[in-house]
Amino acid sequence: MKLTDLLSEQRIVLDVDAKSKQEIIGGLVALVVNGHDRQTLLDAILEREKLGSTGIGHGVAVPHVRLDAVETPEIAFGRTTRPLDFEALDDEPCSLFFLILGPTRKDAQDAYLQVMAKISRLMRHAEIRAALTAASTPADALAVLAENES
């Protein structure tokens, strides 16, 4: 399963003027509501953040949660105008955000874990992070991911 199969231009926001973790997560949740209750999604993701930050380092955060109501993984990508304190593992502020909703069903967990692993692998590369930072449109950001997915 490719990230670009799950991510569309409509689920990408660039240059978000968010001032907090809750604000960027709320903006990304709005992109993946897709029949789900927005507040329920937001609350679940913020609860997950309390267990430990999903800031994975190098300015990247991957807020995620698994929910019964989700059938297949859903993704949104956002970039903030200025980095936010996300309590990341490396203590660096984050400006690139991948929100992932995953299913709780055992038969669908592999796809969720594959999505998490792909994002993690891609975000290890400084040139990919730089290209996402430089993308001027959602189409450009999507192209960066498509070009670098294997």
C-alpha cells in the first residue's frame, strides 16, 4: 500500500498558521473527518499524545490513533508556517505533520503499521524533508512523496 494511494491533495495543507499542538492536530483532523465525528477523532488523538509525543525528530511529528470506526488507514499531511513545540524525541520543534487514523481490527493492522513505517523511513532523509518544506502546492508535496516512495 502506497502513501500516495491514501493521501490526496485535499488532505494536504501547507503553511498553516498553527500556534499549538492542539491547533495543528485539529486542522489535520478536519481533513480526515470523512463521516467520523470530528470531536471524537480530535479527543482520541490528543489522548494518544498524552501517552507520549509522536514527534519523531528532525522537525517531523506523526500524530496517530487507532479507532474502531476506521476501516482502512487514513492520512493527512500538514506543514506549519513556523515550527511548533511538539515535545519531540530530539526536543526540536516540528513543522511537518502526518496525521494517521488506523483501524483496530487485527486483519487491518498490517496496513496501518506499513503506513507508519513508510513515513518514518521517508522522513529519515533530509532531502525529502527539505523538499516537503519547499513544496509550494499540495500537488508538489504529493509529488515529493510519490517520487520517493518505494
